Amino acid sequence: MLKALIWLLALFAAAVGITLASRYNDAYVLLVWPPWRVQMSANLLLLALLMGFVAIYALSDVVVQTVRLPGRVKQWREEKRREHAQRLLADAQRLYLEGRYGQSMRHAESAVEAGAAQGLAALQAARAAQAMRDYERRDRWLEFAREHDKDVRMARLMLEAEFAIAERRFEDAAVSLDQLRAAGHRHIAVMRLALQAEQARGRWDEVARIARQLRKVQALSPEQAAPLIRRANIEQLREAEGELEQMQRIWNSISADERHDTGLLLRAVPYLIASGDLILGVSAIEAALDKEWEPELAVLYGRCRTLDLHRQLVTAEAWLRQHPDDAGLLLTLARLCLRGQLWGKAQSYLEASLSIMPTRTAHLELAKLSESLGQTSEAQTHYKAAAELGA
């Protein structure tokens, strides 16, 4: 209102100014067009010229607007069509989230026909067709999306990888994921899909690498990543079983924190032992037990072989002072003594282990020892006890 009032006051002021100025202008103009002569005041001529200019300007504007009218009508219709297509696409996405896949696909198809965001609408139709297991229509819409790939190529590749994994076509999924990574797309969603694909393909070195990356960016919690990394490490060692050099390379790629994982050590150390390792398994178990005591690892320690048996015995005896009632540790000491041909100490440790917890393994070890010492009746007793525990 204030702005309109100012303009009105300015208009009145201009009118008053022009009126006052015209009172002091006595000039006149003589127009001659034989045989006519027209005489008028200069003020009237100026006013006529001004009014003529305004009239011509208004007429030209009407002509221009009339000429432009078909284009504006076409533009208005195009805007309405795009708005309608966007509404259809938004409805298709909403219906998909609501689980109404058939309606979602129909709305997406209508959005494609309306011509706006055709690539995105085609991908939405493909998602709905996938949910309905209509694979023929899904593939048709994916092919349509490829033809409109300018803006949706990455989205299409993600969707194709997701579909391939859902159908256990892991090699096809890997092809799509490789294209995404080649284009520099290494975000969390890509890595999660890659993790599933590499697990299924048995590429355990990649599984371990991706799981560590996801843990680093907090896309996987340590509790979620641990079993994945553990299995990947175990599978790599299993595949390299019997090849000590490759075993060592794989083991050295495992971080120190991961080597303290009891589940990993219980599965990995037997592979190291079978491959002839004399260092890695023993060192890993010693480091893990120094950090946290685990009876199963203490039992496994007795199966490890090194060039320095005496050091192993000293280490195990030091543990025994801290854990005197650990039957597994006593069994380990017995095995180490048997390897060192310390028959009396081995028998004492086996009997002590059995007094704490009778186990089939301890009975068998004691039976073999008794048999080698010529104690046949005692050997038979322990064989029988072992059979009863194994039954």
C-alpha cells in the first residue's frame, strides 16, 4: 500500500508540474498540407506525440503477444505434462515402498509415456517388475534404461548388480560392480554388494579387504565384521594348506588384533601345523594367551611343534602356575613331555588332567604311554575308559 501511495503522489506531482510548465509555454506549431493549414499550440503537439507513442507501443505489444501465444500455450502444456509425469513417478515410488508393486509399475510406465525422467521411471518399473518376479518385463525396462543412460547409468548398474545377487548370478553382479568401481564409485552401497558377490565367488582375500573397509567407515560394527574377516582368513589358509610360503604370506597380511581372535586361531593353527610351520602358530597362541586366557588354545599349544621344545615346556609350566586346575593345559604339558621323552612327567600330567576332568583324549594318551612302558593292564583300563567316554 505504501508503495502504491508513493507512486500516486508522484503521478499527481508530475501532472501539476506539467500543467504549471505549460502555462509559460506560448509557442505554437503551424502544419501546412496544401490546401490545408493547421495551427496548434506546442503543448498540444507534445501531448499528441506522447499519446501516439503510447498507442503505437501498446498496439505493437498486442501484436507481439498474439504472435507468441501459440508458443506459450505449447510451453504451458509441456509444463503441465512434465508436472503430471513427475507426479506419476512420485506415486510409483510411493506405491513401491507401500508394497503395491503392480500399481507402482503401471504408474512408472505411465511416467515413461509422459516423457519426463524416462530413464529413472524405467528403473522404477524394473524394480517393481523384479519384486513381482516378472523377469521378462524387468529386462525390457532395463534395456530401455540403457537407451536413456545419460543420467541413470550408475543407478542402472547398481540395480543390475542387486538383481543379479538376488538371483545368485554372482559373475554378472561382479561385471556391473567392476564398472561402478572403474568409474570411481566406491561408496558404502557398492562395497556391501561387492562383499556379497565376493563371498559367493569364494574370493576370500577380497572379502577380508572389503569387510575391513566397511568396518573402518563404520558401515559394519566390529561385531559384524569379525566373523566375516575370520572366515575369510580361515578360507585363505585352507586353500593354501600344504604351501608354507603362501601360508606365511597370508598370515602376515592378518593384523595383530585379528590374530588374537580365538575362533581364528583354533581353525588356522592346525593348517599352519599341517604345512610344517614351526614359528607362526606357537607365537600367535602365546601372544593370545598372554592377553587373555583361553583353555582351548592351551590344548592346541600342545600340538604345535618348534625347534625349541624346552622353551615350550618352560612357557607352559609358567602358565600352569597361574592356572593349576586347567585340565587342557595339563594335557598340553603331557604331550610336550612325551615329545621330549619325559615319560614320568608325562604320566603325572596326564593323571592330573584326568583327576580334574576325565576326557577321551587324555585316556587315549595315557593308554598309549602305558602300552609303550609295558603296563598292559593299565593301558587296557584307559582304552576302555576312552571308549566309554566316546560312546
